[in-house]
Amino acid sequence: MMAESSPVRFGILGCANIARKVSRAIALAPNATISAVGSRSIEKATAYAKENGYPSTTKIYGSYEAVLDDPEVDAVYVPLPTSLHVKWAVLAAQKKKHVLLEKPVALNVKELDVILEECESNGVQYMDATMWMHHPRTAKMKEFLSDSQRFGQLKSVHSTFAYLGDTEFLENNIRVKSDLDALGALGDAGWYSIRAILWTSDYELPKTVTALRDPEFNEAGVILSCGASLSWKDGRVATFYCSFLANMAMDIVASGSKGNLRVHDFVVPFQENVAPFYTVEGSWVGELATSIHPAPSEHQVNTDLPQEALMVNEFSNLVGSIKGKGSKPEKKWPTISRKTQLVVDAVKASIEKGFVPVEIIY
């Protein structure tokens, strides 16, 4: 375990709002520490470090380059706008820094491949910051989905991730700016639902992806809401909806030949220390079709550390193994990141081509 050796020293690139959450996660993780933070101005970085209770030992820099040049930084967390990811993630890998990259990880798979190739050739660990993957509930849900007696064969999945952006968000947030985050709701919220669908399918890519008609755009042409259907050769189907224009919803509904799974807060649990999910199997209608039985079972999964701290812990364990034992970087994370990005790209292509099915080629 990493905790026995020295903690992984993180550098934070930029002062994004999400970095506040990850900074807290680094502080909570037993095997990580914040070593440096860099912003485009030293004043901003100084204020940010103070506001977020960074350790007094944290080095403050007035540029991103300075963080990457610091020999006492092992890994970087990159929460910059998506359009800047390829530049800074590549530079980080070239400087032998391990890369924890905020999602969406790139504007397209071509950009992501540049990042992944650089990480691989420099022997650094890559991971995307999809936090729910690291919650113990996720493993528990997977146990049910993998149980051929209780869940059976996966037949369909539907996922929604939506939240209502206020006027300020819809006018000024980087997620609605075509030069910063051109994927909009598809990259920000759709990423989660696409990952959820792939996760339920053991990361087997669909054969085709077809965007649903009438996505909503802002004046700059950035997606504010959209959906898509995915289909596999064996008859499995999936749909998702993502939006900045609907009340918050974070659902996965998976239907199997013998059972169903539902979770209503998969992206951010309603409570930090306990997270529920619901399963049912062998459902049937009761007398006169006035009821359905059995009732779903609620499963509560407790966690001492929030999911984002568990993500940092997992990432730091991998970095620690590379540093301390000469291990090779874990390939699982770049692989599932690339598959998620391929589906994002296919949805975008389907919209641009007039909602035609787009074949996925890995």
C-alpha cells in the first residue's frame, strides 16, 4: 500500500471550481498531498490556496509551466477547459508527471490519442476524473449486474444526467463557450451517462450510435441538451439524455432478463457517506393486476471516504507502485476513457450528419 511510503505530491493546474472538490479529496486521501498550485496569475493562485486551506508547504506559481517544472511534483490534476487538455496533459506527460484529467478528457478521440500515446511513451499513469467509478457502491452494483441467476442477461439501459443551469451559467460558464468546451452538455453531463452505459455493458462498445432528434443549442452552437440511442449486435439497447435545461437527475436503469437495477444519484450521491441502489428480480403483477411484487430491495453502501477521495487514493496507489516498485501504468483507465470518448464523438457525428446511425470502430 502506498500509505507506507511517501505520499504522492500533486500539482493543480488552474483554479477551477471543480478543483476545490478534488483539492479536498487530495487532503482526505491517506496517500496524497498538494505540493503545488499554478494559475495564470500568482495573485489568483495565492488567493485560491488560502481559500481552500492548502498546506502551508504548498508552492504557489504564476504559470502552469512552473508546476510542471517543479521536481517535487509527482502528478498533476488538470481541470482546465477541454480545449486546453491536449496541450497541458501532453506537456505534463513529457515532464514525467502522472496525469489525472478532468472530463470530458478531450474534444475528440484524435486529441485523446495524442494524450494517451504521450502518457504511455513516458511511463506515466493516466486516469480520467470520473469520480463515481470509485465509490464502493459501484462495485456492489456490478456484483448484481454480473449475477446470471439474479439479473440475467443485460437487455437495456437508460441513463440521465441533467441539471438546470441558471441565467449566469447559461451565459458565462465555460461549458457553454464554443472556444473552451465545445461539447457542452454532451461532454459534461453526457460523458457520465455514456460511461454508465459502457460500465453496465462491461465496456463492450455498441455497434451503432444514433443521436435523438431536436437537440437544443445555444447561439454559439454549443449543445445544451441532447440524447442518443445505442445498439449492440445481440439486441441490447441503451439510451441516454443529458441536459443543462432540466431539473437535476442522475439515473441509471438497467433491465436484465431476470432482474432490474436502479440508482438515482450515481454521479453525486445524495449523501456523502452512504449511497443506495435498488434491485428487484422475478417481478410479476399481483391479483387483478393492481400491484407488482416483489417490491424492490434497497441496498445501502457506506463509505468512510467520499468517492473523489477514493479516486485520488486509487490513482495515488497506481502512481506509488510505478514510483516504488517499477510497475507499469494500469491500462484499464486509458482504455475505458477512450471508449467513452469514441461514443461521445459518435453522438456528435450523428447530430452533424442529420441523426443517422454512426458505426463505432475501436
